[in-house]
Amino acid sequence: MGGRRPWDLLVIGGGAAGLAGAYAAAEIGARVALVERDRTGGDCLWTGCVPSKALIAAAAQVATARRAAGFGGAKAAAPPVDLAAVMHHVHSSIATIEPLEDSPEALRAAGVTVLRGHAVFTGDDHVEVGRTRHAFRHALLATGASPALPDVAGLVEAEPLTTHTIWGLRRLPSRLTVIGGGPVGCELSQAFARLGSAVTLIEASPRLLPREDPDASAVVQRALIADGVDVLLGTRPVKVVADAGEPGEVHTDDGAQQRTVAYQALLVATGRRARTTGLGLDRLGVQLTPQGAVVVTDTLRTSHPRVWAAGDVTPFPHLTHLAGYHGALAAANALLGLRRSIDLSAVPRVVYTDPEVATVGAPTWSAVPHATPRVVTRTHDHVHRAVADGRTDGFSRLTLNARGTRIVGATIVGPRAGESIAELTLAVRARMTLTDYAATVHAYPTYADGPWNAAIDQVRLRLAQPAAQRASRAWLTVRRSGAALRRP
């Protein structure tokens, strides 16, 4: 069937971007097929967002039990953890979510034809999936990315765990070494430490979460250390000594001294590389970045007029919600001839450590000396919900435009910061003024009080300026005079 009539849209890859693109195409009546060589749902469902959050939730329950004594409960010893049971919860979460939108059955019910196999471009308007040729009018590349290993002697031979393989563990490692202090490395280090592993986290940068506000990095570092993680910053792994998949040693160098870190299990979380090999993109002249990602225009079109791309296969941030949005946008642009451009000014991201770090828009810090953005901060020891919860270690910080009148970015550090950042994302997207945000009534007491009260503080500061005070006094004088004249 596929070889006779061209598909209006042929989607290659069944992750977040591919699913969104396929569903969007089907909704407008297009003839659409999705090619997936493995499992629909992509990394987010099987090896990323869903399993990691399920693991984090299990670890949080263990941590809560340990903290019970601080709230009047009996002091609890660390409960033994059955990792097989934890992983059962992880995989049960995946199994519950998969049929909702990610399964082949859900796609077929929406009008999408699912093709199993590996797609290879063999011409400007057709691909081969297995031995079957499929013609298309437009194609959407959504093949995602895979874990990338750093260039460290002996690392490949040691066959370390990655975010793709760690979910197969059934016994808790007594000693887990994690290479990479970005979001994934921090999240999994904390989770496994809470479950009972002795965790060492190795990060080459001088701080954790190098993309985030330095104050946020410091809060997360303190939290990880409090949970028992040995954090090594400014430290490079230089050699791994181990047989494949067996316990071993990581030899490190921090510039001043060398150290050997023994491990039972080794996890690498240092980034991902776009999946672009073996697709025949060279036949079409599809341009790639030096790192192997697909170059796209601001409408998500590649250098080939029939081919579009979205998600982690492009150079844009590797975020599931962004991939889904871009997948639908690319499908609409391709099929309807639209020229809707991407907008990265209000894309939130969340690090799911405890406390969480949530960020959107313009940064709340600057790496350039004397170029610190205009920010307002409310520490959470002044947020009543945080005080009641005993969680005053975070803060809410807003970045303002040059005039100090509009919210252009935010960082929130605290429990459920990922939920609190949603309204800040709307504020940035809608170009909301600080005054409008401050004038919006918020429920009390919540963690959303943090950014709200930061805005109120700034409005009050403006009202306390001499010019504003003079104007207010003058108007009060006028009002008093008018009231006196109206007296009988």
C-alpha cells in the first residue's frame, strides 16, 4: 500500500516529536505513516522522563521515612530497599502510560499507519523500510538522540550503564559512580543515594548543573551531600579500569591531585548525540552540524525542501515538551504550507532533584562580569508554606527587562518547582508586566507565593521611590482638599 500512493507525511521516529507530528497530521486529514524500528513512545517513555520520575518518587518515599523524626515521628532507621520492587513500580508506570497515546494501537486508532523497521532515504521523495519502498510528499525526521560516552581510556571496554540500560538493574549497587553532573546525573545520583547506594558523582565543571543559576547549583549540591552523595567537582575521569560490566575503578584528576574511585556499578550521564547515521541523509544533501545534529530553519525545514526535522535530532534543547511542540509545528508547516517559526523565549526546563530547579526565559544570572541581569529574589525562609514544610532551602528569582517593568525570565528552587514555573512561563510568553503579575491574587499558602511576593516586593520598592512618594502625597493632598470643600 505504501509503495503505490505517496504519504502526505512520512514520520521517521516514534518518540515525542514523531508522535506529535503524526497525530497533528492525522487530525487535519493527512495520509500519514510513522516508521519506528524499536518501540513507539521513544526515550521519554522507556528510558527517560517516565522511568526516572518513577524511580525518584520511590526514593523520595524512603527519604521521607528517614525525615519523619523531624516532624515528631520516631527516629527511623534506613529501611532496606528491594530494587527489584522499585523497578517493578518503574515498569508498571511505563505500562500504564504507554497505551494512552504512545502505543501503536493508539496511533492506528487516530488514523496513523505504523510501519515497523528501519527507514533509509533512497531518493528525494522515497524511503525503504525493510524491502518495501514508500513514497512521500513530505518527511519528518524525529529519530531523537542516544547517550554519548566521553573520550575516557577504558570506558567503552568497561561497558558502563547509561540512561538506556540502568533500568535493567534488579539489585541495588553497593557503590555507584556517576560521571556527569548535569540534570540526569544529579537526579539519579540523589535517587540511588536515597535508596541506599554509596554514590560518587564526578563532574568536570566547577559546579553542578552548569546551565543553571549558580545559587541553584549550590542548593542542589548541598542537598546531594546531605543525602550522602560524594560530589567531586572540577574533576575529570581519565581512565576506567574494569572488565566489561564488572566492578572496577575510575581514575580521576582535579588538576591538583589524582584519585581512584572504586565502583560496583558505573553510570555515564554526560550528554546525548543525535541519531542521524544510517538514514541515507547524505543522498539528500541534508546538512548536519559538526556534532551530527540536523540543521533546520526557524520553521523546522532542513536543507532538503521535502524534509523537516524536530526533537532531539535537531540542535535545540533536548526536552520532551519542546520536541512534541516542534513535531506538531513541523507537521503543520509541511502539510499546510505555513511559515510558523519556533520561539525559544519561553521554554521551561526542570531538574527533578529534591529540591527541584525550574527555569524559563532569560537567565537569572550572567557569566559575563558586570553584566548581571536585573533580578529580584525571594528566599524561601520568607515563604510560609516552605516554613511549614521545613523546606526553606530554596528561592524564587525573577529576571526583569531593562526598565524593570516586565518579567522576562525566572528560576525557582524548591519542592514542586516544576509546577510553579508554569505560570512564570505564561508570564514570559504573554509579556506580562510585573505590576499585572503582582496584582494577580494567589492562593495562600503555596510555593507560588515565592515568585509572587518577589514581584510584590519590587512593586513596593518602586512605590517607595521619592518621585512616587511625592506624587502620592500630592494626590492625597488634593483628595483631602476636595473632601474639605464638600463638607456642609
